[in-house]
Amino acid sequence: MAGFNAVPPGIRAAGNKAAVQKAFGGGPKPNAGPRQSAVAGHLGAPKAQSKAKPPAKPASHPQGVSKPQGFQLGQLPNKGQIHNEAVTQARLERRALLSPLEGQQRQIQANEASAQQQYGKLLGAENEQFQKLGEGAAVSAKTFENNAAEQALQQAKAIETTGQTQATMTGGYASPELRAQLAAGTQDIASQAGAQSQFAQNLATAGQNEIAQMRGAAALKGLGGSQALTNAFQKQSAKVGEEIGATNAKTAGLQSKIQNELAQRYFTDYATNQKLASEGVKLGLAKAATGSKIRHEQADAEYKRLESRWKIAGLEGTERQRAIDNGIKTGKLKVSELSAADKAKYDAYKEGLEPATKPNAEATKYINQVAGVESAIRAKLGKNLHNHAAQEKVRQELREQNVSSEAISAGFNLVQYGRLGPNDRKNAESHGVNKKNKSNWFR
């Protein structure tokens, strides 16, 4: 991975990125996007009871390289950028493989919770039924006891009525035998009523005990059923857990693999782009040179046509400048229409026509001062004429000698450019120096 920021041997960096991008469509095309997940979302995961389809295998690493942040045409991404890109793609691939399995785990848990809830409702309904049976048994025993007591009461009243009727028929007399028989009948009825009452109570107790035993057995069976449900779903969950573990082990080295592939692909694309860029620059320069030559030839042809119209074609030297001056004075020719070469020669010609004047005392003093500063600068700089550090050193020395800043500026411009700068010209003119008495300063 070292040396990714350097241009590979034998490949020159492009000199004109914009031209290359326009001609060849830019650098490596970005990825169509991250790898597609095998599952659209967690809610779409298959249920535990159904046989889930295996997750779709992701495509083997990007067909086109996605562009990391800071990556530009003519550059190669550094080790950190490629590492970050590999981390992102490895995470997306691992998520695509694990999402379906994690969805199955959640679905198994949801199914178990639903099954336990329904089973709990079933056990509750069964317990409620046993409770109603117990209550019904108690009510039935009580009803049997009440009916027996009522029957005994009616029989006792019937015996009593029989005795009263017999006594009325005999004038209120009842024989001892009859009274003993009636008393014995009443006693029998009371004994039967007691026996029936005890039987009802025994029946109620036995029924409730039986129902209680059945209720306990149902509760134990319910606990076993709940545990059986848990075991069944845990078995499914454990199987999915094994698949998750196997997937994690399989993707353990995925990031390193992607990083190596990205590095190779980036380098290949980079080298290809550099080659295309170099060829594109050469082609662009060739086209530009051809276009420039054509434009130059067209401009020359047009100027020659104008020369014929202005009557200056074939004229050279002073004769040509006189013809140009005559054309400008008569309005047949404008200074703005002249070529740069003709304009410079015409300006020099016009300056030569103006008579020189002798500078006054102030102008002479200023000229001598600036000329002395110019000579001192040339002497001090020597071969370091264009060395900025040397120039600053000379400026400081002149300031320490109380030389005016105006003279220093004018002297440096004369040394470097052979003429005064705009501000220097104004200062010189304020001292009476002008084109007529120092023309070479105002070129």
C-alpha cells in the first residue's frame, strides 16, 4: 500500500485535467451503489416454521470502483481512504448475509411468545372449567340434601295428619299402639333424612376432591406443555444461531480481501487514466497548435489586406511610419487598427519627431539623484539582479543612507525594466522631468 500518492513509474501526470476530463469523460466511474442486501428489511424475514430461502450471495466486489472522499482525477487514494472504503463495503456485505438470519431469530422469538400466549389462554380456560365443575358439584349436593329434607318434612306431616285424623274419628282417642306406630314412622323418616343428608355431603366432598385432583393433573400437564414449546423453539433458534456463527467465521477476512482488491483496482484505473490523460494532453496541444497557426495565418492575411487599403503595403522603415502618420492625420487610418509591431514603431517615430528640451535645475537635480541610485543598485546587486532577498538588502542599505523612497523606487524600476513605473513617472513629472528631456525613462 505504500507509495500510493506517487505517480507510478513510466506514467506522467496529466497537465490539463479539465481538458482530459472533457475529452475522455473523467476518472474511474463510481459504483452503481453498495451491494444489494439479500433482504429488503427485517419485517420481511421468513417465519421460523417455514423453510427459509438461503440469502442471495452478494456480487464479488465492485465492478466499478466507488470514489472515496477527497479522490480526484490524476490522484491515487491513500491507504486511509482505501481502508475506509473497504470497511464500509465489508460492513454492507456482512449485513446482507446476517440480516436474513437475524430476522429469522426475531421471528422465532415472536412465534414462541405468541404460542405461549395462546397456550396460556387454553390452560386458563381449562382451569376455569374445572372451577365451574367444582362449584356445580357443590350446588348439586346441596340441592339433593334440600330435596331429601323437604321430602322427610312432608312425610312427617303426613304421619302427623294421619294420627290427627284417626283421633278425630275416635273422639280424640288414640290407642297406645297407634301412637307408638306413628312415633316409629316419624323416627324412620328422620333417620332416612339424616342418612340422605350425610350421603349428599359425602357426595359433594368426593366430587370436589376428584375435580381438585383432575385440576392438579391438568396444571402439571400445562407446565410440561409450556416447556415443550420452549424446547421446540429453542431448537430452531439454536440452528439459526449456528448459521450466524458460520457466517461470521466466513466473513472474518472479508475486509482485508476487499481492501486488497480495491487497492489493485484503484491502481489499475489510475494508471489507465494517466495514460489517457497524457494522450489527451498531447492531442489537445496538437489541436491548439494547429488552431493557433490557422488563426495566425488568417490574421496575417487580414492585416495584409488592410495594408493595401491604407497604402502602406511594401513600405519599410521611416517611409512606412510617414505613411502611417499621414493616414492617421487624414482620418483614413486609426491607431487602434495598427498591429502591435506597427504601433510600437509609430510611437517611437512620433517621439523622434518631438524636439528635445533641456531640463531645468530641479529636473537636472532629480535626474542626477535617480541616476546615482540606479548605478549604486546595479553595483550592489551584480549578478543577483533578480534575487528578491538581495534586492531587499540593498533597499534597506539605501534607506539607512537617507535616500528618498521615490529615488529608490525609480532606481529599481530603471534597473529591472529600463523605464519608470506609473507612480515614478508622476513623481518625475512633478520635478520637471518628462519625455522631452528624458525620453528613455518614459518608454
